[in-house]
Amino acid sequence: MIDIAIRKKQKYKYFNFIFVTVLIFCILYIYHHLNLNEISPNLFVEEEKENIEKLQEEQYNQCINKKFQSNELSEDLLLLEKEIDDFIIQNQYQVSIFFEDISTGFFYSYKPNKIYYGCSLIKLVDALYLINKAIAGEIDLDKETVTYTNEYIYPFSSEMAKRKIGEEITLRELITYAIRVSDNSAHQMLIDYIGFSNLKSFGEGLGAKVILTGGDNFGNQTVEDTNLYLKEAYRIIKENEEYGFFLKSIMDNNERNAFNTNEIHIYHKYGSYADNFHDIGLNLENYPYSISIFTLHENNSYKQIIQSLHNKLRNLQNIFYKNRQEKCQQEIKGK
């Protein structure tokens, strides 16, 4: 009988323990649940707000960078474009212009298909051709060389003039000389290495309509075509760390850079011969753009002309983005 009583007592203790445990669990659960109900609405609201803001930011950026449509040419933009046209005509400037916002494709052009003697602008095509070959693994810019011989002695060749006849010059050195100081001997060596027809075909493959016409190794150009070369340079700079850095570094020079001021930095290539002075380049800031300005003002304030036009084009781009920002704010955020 005593054993039975003891067992009953132990059984009751066991059930009491289970009951107390379950009760405590229920109390804790209810307490936690009540607290969660008090806090969670705020947490959910904040999280939802962050998600909405993130989505709006993504939509806003997509809106800002969407491709330009001609119906976006508002009255103020059309008026500014006409003012630039009138400024050129009134001052009797002999120029052609192609300016393009790279992210959106918004552009301004003035006589984009007029053909000029291209002078040294072809040297950028030399660089693009060989850098693309290097990226593809077909050549090594530091191992492939061209022999410097008497036939390659040309005027306006400040770097090659320092080298010895018979010396082997690497492709990287020749590209650097051709772009950084516009060395003519370097270009002649490069075009012989590349092949005239190969370089011409490469340019045409980028969409160029006028390249290496005119009977020499420099040839004719249009601002519409050089704009294509600049966009290819931009692609390499953005997509390939090694060769993009190299291309950017050699285009970063003040060798007759008609664009650069204390406030503006352009990676460029110029061309000059007789009355021709041309400058083409890339701005790589927040709203990157390509710019080609050809002139027949080599001997008549070419730098002043190019800088005055450049400032007007930058203002045009600023107004374009101001209009687009206001429109995107209204569409995405309703304000």
C-alpha cells in the first residue's frame, strides 16, 4: 500500500511538473506574441518603406538613363540648339560638331557628314585596333615589335626621334607615342604593322563611312565617324580593366588639348595640318559624353572657338538632364 501511495505521489509530482512547464511556456508565448504585436507593425512599416524607396531609386535611375527619344526635344532644348547653330553662323565658324551623351544617346550635331582631312585622328583607330587584338589574346603589346628604320623618319615625331635606327620598338610604346604626343613616325610604323586595308576594314566594322580616303596614311574623317571611335574607346575603358586603363592613360594628356580647363577634363586626341585643327575626346564624369569638333581654324583662335562651343554643348546637356530629372521625379515619386 505504501508503494502504491508513493507511486501516486510521484505521478502527481510528474503531472504537476508537466503542467507548470506548459503553463510557463504558454505565458512566455503569449507575452512574446503580445510584445511582437506591439513592435512588429513599426518594423514592417519601416521595412516596407525601405523597399519602396529602394524600388523607386532603381526606377528613377532607369528613367534617368533610358535611351533618348526625339519627342523629348522640349522647346527649351530646341531653342538652345538653334542658339548654337546661330552662334556658329553669325561668327562664320568653319566647323563640324558631334556631341553625344553616352548613357542616353542624346546628341547634338552640326554638319556631321562634312568631310575633312583627318590628320592625326586616325592614330586613335591604330590604338583601338591593336588593343582589341590584345584583348582577344591575338597579340602581346609588350612582345610584338617593329624595327625603326630610315623610312620611318618623319617630322613631328618627338619620341621616335630619341630612338636609334635599327632599334626594336614595342607596340605598346608605339601606341603610346602616337596618342600621347601624336608621333608621326610611330603611326607610320603601326599602320605598316597593322596593314592599311586591315585598319580600314576595322573602322568600317565600327560603322565608319569615311576612313583612309584621300591617298595617304592619315586620310579623311567626319565627326560622325570619330564619334563611333570615341564610343569604342569608352567601351574598352569601361569593360576592360587592364587595357582600359592603358587607353585612358595615354588619352589623358595636354598635347594641344583644346578642351581642358581648370573645371573640365577631357581624354582626347587631336589632329592638325594646314588649316585643319580637330579635337575629339571623352568626358568620364557623372554624365559621360563624347565630343568631336573639327575646324578650319588652325591659324585663327581654334582653342577659343572650341572652348566656347564646348561650354554651350555642356550647358545643353545640363538642360537635358534637368528636364529629365524633373520628369522622372514626377513619374516615379509623384513630386
